[in-house]
Amino acid sequence: MSTDPRFDGPGPDETWRSALAEGRFLLQQCRRCDTCRFPPALVCRGCGSPDLAWKETSGRGAVYSSTTVRDREGNYNVSLVDLAEGARMMSRVESVDPDSVHIGMKVEARIVHAPEPLVVFVPAKGDAS
Amino acid sequence: MSRSLRGNAAIVGIGNTKRWNAPGRSPFDQLQEAAILALEDCGLGLKDVDGLFCAVSSSGLPVLNVAERLGLTVRHADGTMVGGASFLFHLQSAVSALEHGLCEVALICYGSNQLSAGGRLVSMPDPQPYEAAYKPRFPISSYALAAARHMYEFGTTRENLADVALAARAWANLNPDAFARGPLTREEILSSRMVSDPITRADCCLVTDGGAALVVTRADRARDLAKPPAYVLGTGVAVSHRQIAAMPDLTTTAAVESGRRAYAMAGIGPAEIDHVMVYDAFTITTLLFLEDLGFCPKGEGGAFISSGAIAPRGTLPVNTNGGGLSCNHPGMYGLFTIIEAVEQLRGACGERQIQGAEVALAHANGGVLSSQATAILGSAATL
Ligand SMILES: [Zn+2]
């Protein structure tokens, strides 16, 4: 075999899912330009380099935008969260009334099992709003 | 910039089934009828078509299905699928293929039975595992997130968005072929059922059936055909993301780039456009594209719209057929922005005709603000 060793092993989606199942919320960070990306992929979105490292997130972030989905079964929040590391992801803010989630709200990640492991957010301690 | 493509190709035939609710007719039935109408419109036949450009929501192999049904012998084909903007990507591709002699007669076509098949948006398998678990309402919640951010950054209001829907309805009331006609008030829009804040049912486009097609040839051949050609003065396309979380800035779309490319090829700017068609999948998209295409400054779309500028008798005629909000929206609406632009340049729009329309801009969107494509069309006077 003459495959390129830089791409050996499980792919980035599989690596991310396996870590999440062990309770770790990972991001990829570019070794060349430090940009963090989510969801996982083979190259840096900032500079195109395939030289990415996995790092555990702080889990801290802020709501970039937010909507309340009106559903017969009950309303729920869908938000885009900007992580402190710089990546943005879709998630939801839990444990508060969906209508009280607002842009700029400081949030912290939690891993829940629904039943698959899933990253959700709750208001950060100290964000009284 | 490929300035040399300006005016080298023209839309010579258009077909529009106007069958917005047609039980018993499949997407391919709608598409075939539109193709026949477009060829008859310009006096060409199926045997003349040697370039085929199509996309549908119901099939991953549209070129094969359409070529078989219409009995086409194609020597060039493009089934690019980027959602509702696909057909303007196809137009740019057709202009290039015609220029290089890869084909002589290009047929761009689409059909859908979205309404009569049950009203659900048919989408091809394209799982998004990093979004699906959070159950965003597809595709409404993605547009809601863009609208919420625009409101936060620029103070845009639900009233501003309602005025987009009001303008669309006012135009539809001048178009006997529009699906949704009749009186509509701002209060009715504002009190419509909330779906995904801040987007209500009335901020969403219609769900209809429909089929549309274009025939495109080189300009030298266009002059000899039955109808006045609509010359392709400029095209531009851009792609920015698949999932809404990957969109760099939710208040600025890649229409900035597709528009810049189209204006550069055409050698004109927004002030010289007589007639505008922008894909109004939701009221927020009209606002975003008017800003991103330079018809008003970023952040001022709300005030611009609420001034009455885009409604009949306003300063900028926008979506004069009634748009996706009030004329028709068969799943992927992009091709209909071109159909209305050509009709306006031909002076064939009756009560809603823009007097002296010589230059029209059509803009289409696909995915969740993901793909953007702009076309600038002109009459013979603009060459
Ligand atoms: Zn990088």
C-alpha cells in the first residue's frame, strides 16, 4: 500500500463522534494558522492546510443568533453558538424558557444523551439574563 | 473578468406552464410542457436542442430522465444542483458552452409537483448530522436565524418584513397568472402564525406546482428567431456554505460576490437597472439581496422597503410577477426570476409592465442562503 500516512486512521467525523461518546467535546485547530473549525473536516477553513490538531474546547461561548421553533409538541430553541475558540455551531440553549434566549447571551456546553450524545448549551454562570 | 462574454448569448424562448396546482401531473410532465412551450415561443424544435441543463428535487439524474423523455440528442449537458439558484448557474454554464461551440441551442428546464404531491418540500438525500439533532424547521429556521441577526445588528423590524409581503401581493394583484391574489393587510401578516421566530407563515413563500424553461442561443443566431432576444449582459455565481452555521456572516450573503461578477461583466451598476427580480423564498431574502446587490446600503433594507420603494408606483420595481410570496413557488423558484425579467424586456407584462424596461437583473438563491447567482439581461438597445 502506498497511502498517504497523514490521512491514516479514522476520519474526522468518526474521531469527533468517538470522543463525544467518551464525554469529550473536541474541535480541530490548524497548526499553521490556529483557526478552529466545526464541523470536522480534512482541511483548515482558514488557510486550506491539512495539518489539523484536535483540542478539547473550553465549552464557553455566546449566542450568535437564535430562533424559537413553534411546535405542537412544545416550543424549543435553536441557536447558533460562537465558541470562545472561534468556531460556530448549531445547538440549543436548554434549562431556560426558549423565548428568553437572546443574541449575545453567554452560554456553556453540556453533553447530554438523547439517547445519542449531543452538545447542548445552558446559560453561563453569572449571565443573569 | 470575462468582459468578453457580454451580450454574446441571448434568451430567445421562454416557457411557463402556469399550472400552479395540477394534480396528476408529475415534475417531469411540468418540465416537458415548459420545454415545448419555450421552443415553440422562439420557433425552434426539440431536434435543434443539443445542450441540456436541468435540475429537479425529485431525481438525482435529471439530465438522463429529461433527455430520454424529450428524445434529445445532447452533446453538452450540465445537471449542477445547488438548490433554487441552479438554473442561473446553468445559464452561466450555457453562455460559456455556446461561446465555445460545445452546443448551439441550450435548453434550461425545471418542473415540480410540490403542491399537488402534498406540499412538503421534496429534498434529495443530503443528511446534515451536525444540525438534524437540534430539529431546526427545514429550511425556515435557517432563514429565521439570519432574520434575527439582521434585526439585532440593524434594528430591522417585523413590520419591515411584512412590507415585503405586502409589495409582492400588490404586484400579484396586477398579474392575472399569480396564484395568490386579493387584499392583504400588514395586520394580517403580523398576526399570522409564528413558525420559527421571527418568521411567520406570511413571511414564507407559497407552495405550488409549476414548470419553466428557457432556450438560449448565441446572439448572432438569436436575431433571426421569433421573439426579441433578451441578451445576457452579465452573470455571476457564488457558493458560501451548506449548513447555516458555516455561513460566515448571517447578515451578508454571497450575493455580494455573484452581483459584483455580474455587474463587472455587464459593465453597469445597480443605478442602471430598470427591473429587479430577487428570489423571495422568505421576506428576509428580498431585503438581504436588495442590500447585497447594492440597491440600498447594508442595514437600510428595512427602511428602503417600508418607504414603498419596491411596491407598484415605487422607485424600484421588484418581483413584479408577485414573486415566490404571491405568484408561485414550485420548490425551486430560480428560473421564474428569469422568465419575468424576459417578459418585462419584451414589454409583454400588461398592467404590471415597467415602461421603458431595457435592463433587468434576476437573482436566485439556493439551499439556506448557500448558493447565489445573478444575471443581468438587456434588450437590443443595451448592446
Ligand atoms: Zn489554517
